[in-house]
Amino acid sequence: MKYWDFDTIYRQAPTSEPERQYYFIEKIHAILKDKFQDAVASGNAEKRYGKEKLNELLARKQIGTFMVRTFGCQMNARDSEKLSGILQQAGLAVSEDETADFVIYNTCTVRDNANQKVYGHLGYLQTIKKKNPQMTIALCGCMMQEPTAVKRIQKSYRFVDLIFGTYNIFKLAELLFRCQAEKGTVIDVWESTDQVVEDLPAERKYPFKSGVNIMYGCNNFCSYCIVPYVRGRERSRRPEEILSEIRRLANDGVKEVMLLGQNVNSYGKNLAEPMTFSELLRQVNEVEGIERIRFMTSHPKDLSKDLILAMKSLPKICHHLHLPLQSGSSRILKIMNRKYTKEQYLELVMQIRQAVPDISLTTDIIVGFPGETEEDFEETMDVVRKVRYDSAFTFIYSKRTGTPASIMDNQVPEALVKERFERLLREVQQISSQVCGRDVGAVQEVLVECENDHQEGYVSGRLSNNLLVHFPGDASLIGNLVPVELTEAKGFYYIGKMAKRS
Ligand code: SAH
Ligand code: SF4
Ligand code: F3S
């Protein structure tokens, strides 16, 4: 390998973004290429990748492999696409598993089991790194914003090469460069940011649909939730940036966009020129080539009449609303700092259903919040029975250090929580299996996503309300919207057959 003057390269980097990161992408590419060529010449590359894989890398002018594993929500999934975009631009090939040269875990910390999953996987990574000490292991995302987690990793998982957080994922190339130049674990976790760096590369998991961040962070501080602490204050992207990204995606063949934010209903409030979420939706609806618009998540307290109107009148908006309830007890909702009551939530649901009768409603519910009594829990069951959700994500309350709820002294005993959780789950599943079958016989548009793994000659896709449909068809349909007659309801999905366009 030739001599690399890391200090000079670092000093000469541009200071403005994203130019700085494109500079580091180029540098990291040059360094890795140099290493790779050495490994090819010495025969080590063939030992490492096998002949076939090595030839594939050479043919594609790639210089190594990477994998990004995502834990957590859609926000994290989108961040992972940005990380992958940077790594691909640097000349690395996607790998399906952890035997890659660069492994990044994009972590979640919303509930304790999310953290436990990461620790479990880290044990597994250690055994892989023993076999291939050259590999680089990086951890990023929400869990890394917690000093206790970082300390534990530094102490017990010393084989980790790089730790960064949620605010500086755009800096991946620069951080990888530092990993090449410095000894020991590189740690760069920011406490906050008001920066939104635009125009870096991003890869997409699907060619025909994509998430689009419209805002970052959260200002709501629900008393159980860690997200505002690890994702920082609410920052909206400027509408011009969002729209130009969506136009680019449309030109690239994307038909469906999912607008992402922790609370999309408060989009635009902190912009220099404030703008509402429904205004943004109207503009996205105008983008040619985009045929479906989804969004996530809506906080009930900020859901405006104008948004309901937009959902009713804009043809591209999918008839699906994820409206987290959390609890049906007004008393608990108050302690959760959710800023709505059971009655207000039910009223909202009624208004939405009046405006958009075929809307599919989904929700999130927490069981066992501190102080939850049997009566409180019954209020939640009551809302579930009244609303009849298409589906509901149910969670056992998890204590998050640093949140107000974690120091509330009336934590509910585990056995009681489990018992309530089971009851809720049964109710939710029973209702959704009834609700989900309601459209049997109808013809609806399906965006075809993939060939069906289980049944040859079938493809799978999603309805506007997000339910899956399997129907006979071939790979040429992938990425297209096709009319499908829903012939059979299977609880959480449909079987269908292609219908003539009406
Ligand atoms: N911004 C979204 C939710 C993001 S977190 C919203 O406000 O709706 C996703 C879900 O995880 C939440 O809706 C909540 O139901 C659940 N959750 C968050 N913190 C939790 C905790 N400490 N214990 C259990 N579930 C939690
Ligand atoms: Fe967490 Fe509440 Fe913000 Fe959602 S709105 S991310 S639950 S604090
Ligand atoms: Fe988890 Fe962070 Fe999302 S904590 S749920 S990955 S915002």
C-alpha cells in the first residue's frame, strides 16, 4: 500500500457541506481501492471473498462489501438508505449478511427489547470479527445517543470501531476516513443539531417506493418516550427540498412516497416561512409520476380539519391513517402528556370516517403505563372496540431512563401487565380479522412489490389501505399499479385476481 498522508488530507477538506462529505467519499474510495488492489495482488482477496465473488467485485469495479442492519422505525430505515448510499458511492458492494468488510448497525432504543437485540447481535459480530479482524464495525442511531449505552460498548464490546449518533449520519464518509487514520474506537456523538444537510446520495430498498423525511426530531415529550432525547428538537425540511427530492424520485420511477416524521401534523411550524402539513400534501399531490402518498406518524393532538379535507379531496393520498392512541384512559393520557382525551380522540375518528368512509385506521397502544388501573385498561379496550382498528401495534410499557415516567413510583407489576397485554392482543386480532375482510369482491388498485416467495406464479402487492394482496402474475408487474379483484380474505391479507381496468 502506498503512503497516505492522513493529516494533510484531513486538513485540506472543504469546510462546507455536503462538499466536505463528497471529498471524503472520494478519499475513502482511493484508500480502500489501494488496499483492495494489494489484497488482489497477494491472493488474500480471493481467500477472503472466494473466486466468484471477487470476479464479480472486479467486474463491477467495487472494492469491498458492506451491510447496514436497521433496528427500529421507518425513520431509521430511511437513515440506513442514506448510509448505504454513501457506502455505495465509495465503491462498496451490498452484502446480505455480516460477513461484509463494513458492518453498520443502525440502532433503536424506544423499548428495552430494542437495546437487548443490539447487544445480542454484537455477540454474534464478535465471533465474525475474530475470523476477519480486518472488518470495520460501526454502531449508530438512537441507542448511541445514550451515554450509558456508549459506555457499556466501550467497556464490554471493544471490537467496535466506530460509534456515531442520529444527528451526524451524513458524516459517515468522514468518520470512516478517521477510522482508517486513527487507532482505537472513533466516537462522534452530537448532543443536538439545528443542521439539515441536503443532497447526499441515498439508496432505495425498492425501486418503486421510497420514504422521504419531511422533518426530524420531536417536541412532544410524551412522558414515557425517549425519542425527543435521542432525536432532538423538531426540524422541518424546507418544502423546496422535499419537493425536488420527490420530483427526482418520480423521474427515477418511484410511484409511492411515504412522508416521514415523528409528528407530521406539526410540519412546517418552525420554518422561516411557516407552512402546514396539508399545504405540503397539496404540493406533493401535484408531482407528476407519483401515484400514491402515505405519511407517518400523525399525532392526534395536531390533526387539523384541513388535513381531513386534504385526505378527502387529494386523489393520491392513500386511505390509511396511523393514529396512535397509546391509552384510552383520559387520566392516563394526561399523565402521558398526550394532550387529548378519550372523547377528543373518538370525535376525531368520527370526523375522519365521515370524510373518508373507507379509511383504514391503525394505531399504537401501550399497556402497563405507571399507575394504569383495571379501569384505565378497560377504557383502552373500549376505544379498541369502538374504533375497530384495521390493525394495532401493542406494546408493553418499557421504562426509559431519563423520561419522566421512569421515576413514577407506581409501576404496574409485570404479571398484571402481561395478562392485560394478552387480553388486548386477542381483542385487537379478533377485530382486525373481521375488519380486514370487508372489501371482498371489490376491485382495487394494487402496487405490485415482489414475486410471492411461497406460491410460484403469484405476485404480492399493497392496497391503498396498506393491506397485502397475493394474486397470480409475473415479475413484469413489479412496480406497477394494477386493478385486482379481491376474491378471498385471509385475515390479514387477501387473495385476488387481476381485473380489467374500469
Ligand atoms: N412519534 C410516534 C411514535 C414513535 S415511537 C407517535 O407519537 O405516534 C413508536 C411507538 O412506540 C409509540 O407510538 C409508542 O406506542 C411506543 N413506545 C414509545 N415509547 C415506549 C415505551 N417507553 N414503552 C413502550 N412503548 C413505547
Ligand atoms: Fe415519542 Fe410522543 Fe414524540 Fe411520538 S410524539 S416520538 S411518542 S414523544
Ligand atoms: Fe427507535 Fe429511534 Fe425510531 S428510538 S423507534 S429508531 S426514532
